Amino acid sequence: MEVAETIAQVRSLVGAARGRGKKVGLVPTMGALHTGHVSLIEAAVNDCDFVVVSIFVNPTQFGPGEDLEAYPKPFEADLEICAKAGVDLVFAPAPEQMYPAQNLAWVTVERLTEPLCGRGRPIHFRGVTTVCTKLFNIVGPDVAYFGQKDAQQATVVKRMVADLNMPLEIVVCPTVREPSGLAVSSRNQYLSDRQREEAANIHKSLEECRRLIEAGETQAARIIAKVRAKLQEVPSMEIEYVDVVDAETLESLEKVSGRVLVAVAVRIGAARLIDNIVLETGG
Amino acid sequence: MEVAETIAQVRSLVGAARGRGKKVGLVPTMGALHTGHVSLIEAAVNDCDFVVVSIFVNPTQFGPGEDLEAYPKPFEADLEICAKAGVDLVFAPAPEQMYPAQNLAWVTVERLTEPLCGRGRPIHFRGVTTVCTKLFNIVGPDVAYFGQKDAQQATVVKRMVADLNMPLEIVVCPTVREPSGLAVSSRNQYLSDRQREEAANIHKSLEECRRLIEAGETQAARIIAKVRAKLQEVPSMEIEYVDVVDAETLESLEKVSGRVLVAVAVRIGAARLIDNIVLETGG
């Protein structure tokens, strides 16, 4: 496995692989790799001949007061995970490599970035789409892999790729969960043991929601109330949002119909956690 | 010469050329080709092995009330010019090919798009950078060619390519002029013979400005006043702006220093015309 810190090194190594006819896969990450990332890497190793993992805590997707400084950076452990998983190249640039000057060019996606996490994190998705564009342009992958846990991010990136004719495929892999049901996330590290137990309630609330919809409930307001009530069984959990939206447009629904995304964001202690389920409903 | 109407055809033809080791050049145009475009094509034919000209009147760079509908579309004549100039592939997509759904993803460049033409055309550059990104992603050129006549556009596109790590080089070619000094432009077609004579005054005003600066004038206000006075010798000419800016940041200068852009936009009858000069000054 090679580790590159510069854009020039990445271009040269990926160019050589492409010259040998290799199909190139990219897993963009902010490091602090966990079993969720490993599942993306495994999908890439399975589909592609040359797998690149980028490790870059992207400052432009953090707002003021967010956890940019606190974000975990266990670089040696990350490299070990990548090597074990069969990664060919890790791209780990310094911030000055990715943003050598004040950044003036941005990629934005309208509408899809406004609801859900977009409300509380107004510059977040602009940072995500811009850094993904940069990484796609640097690496030039045939396929890039994202996790369903970040459902809105996956929807936004897919729309960006389609609208801007970016020459790659986006693959979205299922959410990986701890035995308790808690979606794995780098930010779970911020939780105490007790908070981690309590956080399992997020998934339980979504499973209850699934049962409710499968039992025939169609009113979004009633579904949201039920999820909120379940979440509030843990008093330390602060709800940022619970919403029932169309899985493609991310617009709030009054009545569930078609492919529906139920998405949740909460705070427990220092951690902001998100989770979701997608359901195929009638109508 | 091949003519492609679909993205799939372009990708296939350019992919085949690249597979044969060809260096690919792109000249993005809105058609109505003139000697300015031909000079870009000649530069591309000179530098590259496979030259693509795109012909697409991009609706997203026209504001309400602008000349989208009136824009000339002499398609057969354009094809003849391309064939004669040694173009390998013309990409002439329908609007539905470029914008099959409502476009939600945009590329924007801050600051550089605000002064000069940005003031009177607030959505123009967003349309330009977005369609250029799409064309770059569709064609995948090694080099793309732009004209110095559209100085702000060239500066904005270069910054977009740098900030977003787009894997291509931007070449800016000198402004081509009619014998009278008038910069060639598709929009010169909107002029009557008399207006075309009068429009030569734009270049004369910039040449007077050059002499003034070369004679030692450093105060932007005095330079602008002189250019305006010269332009106003033609009463039918309506001045949109005259500005003296830093050629890289496009910020207005009080005192000329370094590489300076003097840029003009006027209206004569139905035509909005722009022109500029770049001067290396002391300081």
C-alpha cells in the first residue's frame, strides 16, 4: 500500500494504474475509520482493481462552533485498517495541499441541501460537495463509495454527479450498526459508555417507526410524534430533527407514499448523531 | 469531422481518441463562429491531436430580458468553419441533452464574478462556470481554449479550474479584431453598418487609455474619465461600465500598479459589447 500526501503523487500513481487498465475506486473519508468505512472499502475492493482511500478532515464542511478541532485523527490505526482491507493507495493531504489559497470556487446543490441537516448546518453540504468535486478531480475514480448512514449526503452527491456530468458512478452502501443497533460513526467516540447505551435508542425509535408504517400508518405527523416520544425516553437526548421525507427529493411528506426516508438527528453530550431508514411504501 | 449530439457519443469518440494516445483540446463556444473562434481552434489544432468544438447556446448564462432567443444560430456555416479549421469532433447538444432535469447543482466563483459584467449580469458567470464544468466532465480535455476578449470569464474559469483541481489546462488566446479595431464578437451581428463603424470607438478609447498610462498617468479616476469622454463621442453609445482593475483579483484600483485590466461594456442599439486591454505597469 502506498501513502501519498500530494496531489501530484496521487495523479501519478492513479495514472499508472489506469494505464495498466485498472478500474479505480475511491472511498472518501475523514479518517477515524470504523467498520462502516471498512464495509465501503470492501465494496470497492470487490468491484475495482485499484482502491484509493482519502483521509482528510475537510475544514470547509464544519461550521463555527462545530467539532473540527476535536475530530479524532488516529492516523496510524487508520493506515493499518486500510492495509488490512486491501487498499492500494491512501491519500492523506495536509489542509494546505487541498486549499493552498483562499477557496473561491464552490459546488452547491440547491433544494436537497436545505432540509434535514441543512437547517442546522447551513454551510456543511457546500463543503462536502466542493471537497468531493476536488477529490474526484484529483483521483479520477470510476466509482466512489458513500454510506447510507449519511443519507442526505449520498442524495446530494448523487445529484451533483448527475447534474454536472461527472464521469463516475456513486455507490451507496448500507449502514453498519453495532450489536445494539447504534449506527457506527467516528463521532460515537465522543460518547461515554452510558451515553453509548442510551444512543441505541435512536435505532429503536426508527425500528418502531418501521413497524408503525408497516402496520398501515400513513400520517407523517403521527409517525414523527411516535419517534420523538421514543427518543425522549432518554432524557439526555436532545432532538435536532425527526422528519419523514420523500427519499429522492427530501421534501417533507404529510402522508407517506412511495420511497420514504425517515431521518433523525440528535445530540447526546458532545456528540451530534444522525440515523435513518428508507421504506418502500404503497401509494 | 464527426458531429455528435449526445453525451454518450462524445464520450465514446473522445475515449477512442484518448485510447490512441491523442492529446485532446476543447474549444467551448455558443456557435455563430467568427475569426475569434477560429483563432482558438487554430491554437487547439496546433497544440493537440484531437480537437473538439462544442456549440451550445447555454440558457443558464442568460438573464431575463437578455438575448437568449435572438442569439444567432447559423449551424451549417459553423460546421463548415469547423471542418475547414481541422476540427475532429463537433459536440452540438440540444438543451434537453445538457439539462435533462431541473438543474440543482451549480459551480460558483466568489468575488471574481462580482465586479465588471457581474454587476449587470448577476447569474451570468454561474451559468458559464456550470456549463464549462459540465463540458469539461463530458469531453475530458487536456486543454481548453478561451478568448481574452472575455477577460473576466477567462479569469473566473482559470480560478475555478485551480480551486477545484480540474485536470486540464486553460489557455487564453489574444482578442481578434476587425480592421477597424472592433473586437470580433457574435453579437456584432446585431449592429447596423453605421453602428459597427461607431463601435470601433470602443477600441480607440482603450488605445487612448494605453497611451495615457504609458505617458505616466496612474490615477484610475482620470483614466476612466478619459475613456468615458472618448466613448461619449458616439452619442448612441450607452456606457455600462468602464473600470481599471487588478488583472488577477479584478478589484478596482485607485492607482494603477502591476498587471492592470482596463475593461469596458457598452450598449449600441440591440448589442451589448465588451472589450479590454491588459497593461503591465510599474509599482
